[in-house]
Amino acid sequence: MAKVSGLNVRCFVQGRDISGDANALDGMGYSQETLDVTPLNTLAMKRITGRSDGSLSINCYFDAGTNLSHSTFTSNSGKLPTANQIVTAPLGSAVGSDFAGLIAKEADYNVTASTGSAITSNASFSGTAGVGGEFGEMLTAFDDTHSSATDGTAIDNSASSASGGAGYAHFLSLGSGSVVVKIEHSSDNVTWADLITFSTIGTSDVPTAERSEVTGTVNRYVRVSSSGTFTNAVIAVGFARF
């Protein structure tokens, strides 16, 4: 794999693309506790792993536009949202690019106005729902527009895996109708089966986002697929194998 720059990345929060406001992502990833289990009869520390966690801090230029940074971080109410937030940060523009994903609570939001500078803001997120941070691969090229039912480009992981995974889907907008987005898998890139089916989304539901887990075998090839009677579904979807 080639090294990548921090140019032209994206950040989606609960179905909103705030990439045009964000100027930095910090602490994006996961951590795990190391628990001290050192007995008397050793000369050095012994540790075992404990709980995992995830976090992300987003720096932005203040923007009060609809579905942009300020309204996203304050849920259009002037207060921090209390519901879980789905956060996805793709690190490349192609299908198969890495992403960091998090189901999180927004911990804080602060606005700074320095003399002679643009007004900036910062929001930080901490993992919740018993889920730490996750890294996976994008099934869309940042976000894709499906004008009607569409099968996406497959990614090849060279082999199947046995421990399930998690799908992340952001629904940015929908022109009309209702759409069902699925993540499918295949052993041969010919015959496909449903792996994850996200909630049916109508025009009154967007923007929104969802994370869903699956257990068991995940076949070698994975892709996104949409169905239903709809127009112009703008979606950003990724999958993290466990």
C-alpha cells in the first residue's frame, strides 16, 4: 500500500458532509486499556488488555448553514445532541479506501474567535454503545449518487473472514421515493448475498446515518447495493471486518 497525504479527505457526521468546514481531524481511532496484573514474583510489569474506546476531534471553520458544521454539532437546537452520532472519515477518494468509523456521543463543542482570524470551532466525540473505533474500507468513492437501483463496485479482500463486521451508511440526501441500501458479499464476484440491510430511507429521513453489525463469515468480495423506487440517493457507505 502507498502512503497517503491528508489532502482531500472527508468527514461525515450523522449523514451530513462537513468536509467543506473541517480543517483538521485529531485523535481519530481507538484505544484499549492495559490492566496491571503484576504479581509479587516478577521483576517487571505484567499487563492484560481491558476495555477498548474510540475518539475523534474535529476542527472547523464556524459555518451556520443548513446541515453544516454548527447545526450538525448542535442538532439545530443550540445544544449538544444527546443521541448517538455516526461519524465516518474516509481517507481516500476511491472505492476501497480506508476509513475510520465511530458510533459516539458528542462530548463538547467550542467556538473560538481570535483577533484578526476566522471564527473556528471544535467538536469532540467519544465511543459509545459498547463499541470502540473501527477501521475499514469504503464501498463508495467518498459519497456516491445512485439515480436508481444500483450495484456498486466490488472490493476484493483476497480471502473471506470469519468474525463478522460492521457497516456504516450515511444518507446525505434523497430526491424522491424511498431507498434500501445493502452491503452484499460474494465468494466469486458473480453470485451475491445480502450481508447487511440498512433501514428503509425516505425523503423525510435525510440526512441520517446508521451503523449495523453482522456476525459469522464475510466472503472475499463486498459491495454496496441500492434498491427501491427513488431518485438521486446520495450515500456514503463503508465496511469494517472484525
